Amino acid sequence: MGSEGVRLEIYVRPSASSTAVGGEYDHALVVRVVEPAHGGRATDAALRAVAEALSVPRRSVTLVRGASNKRKLIQIEVGAAGRQGVEVAAARLRGGAA
């Protein structure tokens, strides 16, 4: 892999009462989004929510696998200096409910 990045499994719960990132389900970070699971809206909302929760630009978060599934693999592109910060933040989000 040419650039530094972090791959992260997420579990998207569409049509939630509010958008939140936190908790763990089956070893994946839980991302709750208000948007329904139609036309990719929940996926787009989940990527935005993860970017905000990890304090990275939205363009740094891309979908690798799982466009039509609740369980997705995402790639977060960060420089070498930012990799550890993203990993620590993701672990903290997994450890507690948002």
C-alpha cells in the first residue's frame, strides 16, 4: 500500500432516531444514521459520520466493500503521523456507546 491508511469495519444501522458513532457489534464499529438504506443514502451518511467522529476530512474516508450490506469495510487515508491518532480514536469509539 503506497500511502498510510487505516481500514475499519463498520456496522451501519439506518433509519435511527439520531446519527451517532460508537459501540461495537460483531467486532465492527457501530454507526447509526438517520437516513434510510435506500439508494446509498445510509452509506453516504455513515461515511460522513465516521469522518466527523474521527476528525478527518470526508474525502479521506472511502468505501472498500459492502455497498449494499449493513457491514462495511472502509479505508481512512491519513499520513503516517495521523495513523495512530485515528486508530486510538476508533478504539475509543468502539469501547463506549455514542
